[in-house]
Amino acid sequence: ISCNPIVLPRNLEYLSMQVREFDISCNELLYKRTLFPYINLFSSDSQLNVAEEWAFSFSHGGRRLRETERDCIDTEIGPLKYCPKCFEEEYKTYSEAYWHRHHQIPGVLACTKHRIILQCGQNTPLRYLEGFCSLDKSSISSIQNSNTLNTDDMEVAIQLANGIQWITDNFESAHKLWLQYTSCFREVYFHLLVKKGFVTKHRVILFAQ
């Protein structure tokens, strides 16, 4: 099994050894600097162990994973996204810019710091497998996303992005809540589907919707 290294890179144990002077642990790399919290929020403890083992091991070592275990190490994402104002500020301050983990999570449409729509870079999912994808001027598309959100829609986008940010920053607490109240969350979700008219009260999906 192979997996998108942008979603969940490997060799994190080796990487933590290389940045030992900055006191960055394997767990911090995994939970704070990858999409691990996003793809594993609803995973079981055994699936978490599989994903951690995968991320910490060398690319050409460790046990082979079954196809059924793919969900805890990989997911579909589109082109990498960035905030133009973050890009400008980082280049001005550090002479380089970087991809923000939070910006790559599906459902995050706006930068919560600058309250503007995120733009898509030229790095497509296929190119992720070709090597390191830096955020520089060659990564930026000359065609900018001209879509805009009105004040109300932007507020919703910011609230959604902030909620996703809280979950990824507080993964341990969010994951424990999910495991403890799984049935409750499912019932709330079902109630919202009924309210929106996507299913009936007898749990029949309305395909026309």
C-alpha cells in the first residue's frame, strides 16, 4: 500500500531525530504538523495504532498494511491551498513561505487570520508523489480564484474553519468524545438529515434530494 505523503508522511521518527535541537517530538510532528487528526478523528484505537506505526516507520520498512487499513493513513484531497496575504507576510518576514496544514483540510475555504478566500496552487495530487512541494512563486497559479463570499457566508466559512481548527488542535479530547458518544452523534446527524429532507423518519434515503 502507498499513501499520499502530503496527507500522512512517513519516517517521522527519523525526522524528529534530525530536529532534536528544536525539541520537537514524534508525536508533535504527527499530531500538530500532519493531517493525521483530520483523517483519524473517527478511527478506533487500534486504527490509531496502525496509523502511528505507519507514520513513524521508514518508507521501505515495517509491516505491510492491508487494503482495509488504508482509511487511517490516506484520504482524498485536492490541489494544495494557500492564503495570498499569509504568503506575502511570510516572504517579507522569512524570505520564504510555507503551506499551512489547516488550509489543506477539506471544508476550509477561508483564512481565519485574514478573512479571505484561499487560493489553489499548481501542485496537483499527482505531483505530491514526485517529491518535496515547496510554496514559492512557481507554485502559485497565475489564475486566481475570483470567487467571493458575502459577509454572512464569510462568517459561516470562518466559523467552520475555526471549528475544524479546534478539532485538529485538540484531537485527543475530540477523539475521546467521539468514542464515548458515538451513538449520540449519529442520532444528531440523523435528525439533521431528516430536518433537511434528505431522509425520512423511518431512515429511508430520499434519492431525489
